[in-house]
Amino acid sequence: MKKSTAGVGILLSFFCLLLLGIMPIICNSRPDRGSALGFAFILSLWQLLFALPLFLHELQGGARGVFGDAVSGRVLVRLGIVNVLTGFMFGLATWFYVVSIERAGAVNAAIAIQAYPLFALLVEMVLLRQKKSPRQLTLTGILVVALYYLGTGGRWRIEGLSVWFLLALCIPLLWAIAHVLIREELLTQPISPAQVTFFRVLLSTVFLGGLLSLTEPGALKILFDAELLPFGAAMGFCYFLELIIWFHAVRHIEVSLASSITTPWPAVTMLLAVIFLNETIAPYQLVAFCFVGGCIYLLLTAAAGKARSRDRALDTRPTIDRSSGN
């Protein structure tokens, strides 16, 4: 890997780190108008608007993907089912994101959401039957204990476990399941990341808009709230931009390295929460953050080492000389 190329990937990963840290602050800085579900719908709608130009540009550039003539009806049905399922999951996760940031607090929710690698590991074990090393399982156990400590407010008593913190933990769980499904489609089916992003956001927006119409009649008028719209636009833009930058970052560096760089993003949220939201950071939050961040970093390091060992084994595998007829 060239240093200049790696440098680009590292720089892009730092941009992702900043965007991830800023989003909870934008979410909790919005005016107290409308529900969490309504705001989730607004930010998803803005995200869809930002995703549309890239989607159309790719089509005009000749990248047909699922619109190609060679795509069979069976493949389209499979892609449709996966997109509907993941769109529902991402829509639900967006709603939970807004609610948990609001109720559990920006810092607690940020640390909970940071536990994504834990759920990715569990989903891979359950759905893909992938075996994990004793080191990975040990770090996962420590991570669970640290999250429990944070969820109980540093008191260790189960009666103090926050429901909103548990809701925040549902976000990386939904992300992990959806990402596993999407990755399989990207590897095996003719669909591009831009198309996946657009369809995912489109279906999430439809889901959230339908749910909002059913549960809060007349709530769609929130779309014309001049005070709330800028915050929805800012959230939608940051969410979409982080996703696009991430895709480009992992084209230059390994996913494990990019993930390691973005691991401390709750620290950015902590700092900004103190400055802009007047939140006080408790000692137990700092302790939990150190343990969670440390475990995730070591999990990513273990995954990177495993990948390097597999690559070396492939590189040193003897080749067959087919020219000799053997």
C-alpha cells in the first residue's frame, strides 16, 4: 500500500470520527418541537435528498447495477426482500438513535452505540457460524461488563439499569444485522454501494413517514417547521457525508484500521456536550469509555492480525505448475 494512499484513508477516517462525534450534539441541540419519531423522519428525508444526486450521477455514468438487462427476476426479488428488511432496520435504528440520544444523554448513548463491533461479532457467530478466538471472547466479556456498569450509572445495581440505555444498545444490534445482510448482497449481487445507500434511505424514510402518519395524525406538518428543518438538514447531511466518506476511506486502508481511528468518537461527543449542551461528565462515564474504547480497539487489532495471517497463508500457498501436465 502506498503511503500517499494510506494517508488519504487515514485523513478520511478522521473526518468520520469528527462527524460521528458531532451528530449527537446536533440531535440534542434541536428545538423542543415535535417528537423523536418526527425528527427521525425529517433527517431521513434530508438524507434521501442528499443521496439522490450521487445515485442519479452513477446511473448516468453507465453503472447500471440492478438496472442492468442481465439481472434476473429472481435476483431482483432477493434484492427487494433484503432492501425492505434492511430499510426497516435502519429506519427503526434512526428512530432509536434520536430517542436514546435525547433520553439517555448524548454521552451515554454515544458510548453504547460505540459497541457496534461487539454486536457485529455476535451476529457473525450466530448468522455466519464464524468461530472466534478465546481472546476475542474474553474482550467481548469485558466489554459487556463495562456496558452494564455504564447502563447502571456506575452503581452495578440492576434496578438502576436505564431503559433508554438498553434502547441505545439496540442501535448497533440493528446496524450489525443489516450490515451483514448488505455485505452479502454487495459481494454476490450486481448492486453498488451508492444504490444500496439510496434504496436503504428511501425505504427507511417511507417506513418512518408511514409510522409517523399512523401514530401521530397531522404530525407531517412538522416538515414545514422553519426552526426544526435546519437541524434535520444538518443531521441528514452529516449522516450521509459520514457514510460516503467511510466508503472512500476503506478503499485506501483496511476496514480494521479505519475502525480503530474512529473508535474514540464518543470523546468528541463528551467534549462538545460539555461546551454546547452544558452536560457534566461523571467519573463512571470516563471509566466506562476507557474500558469500552480499549476493548473495541483490541478486538479490531485481533481481527486485523487474523486477516494478515490469512493473507500470508494464501501468499505462501504452493502453486501448481499446470504447464507440466501434473
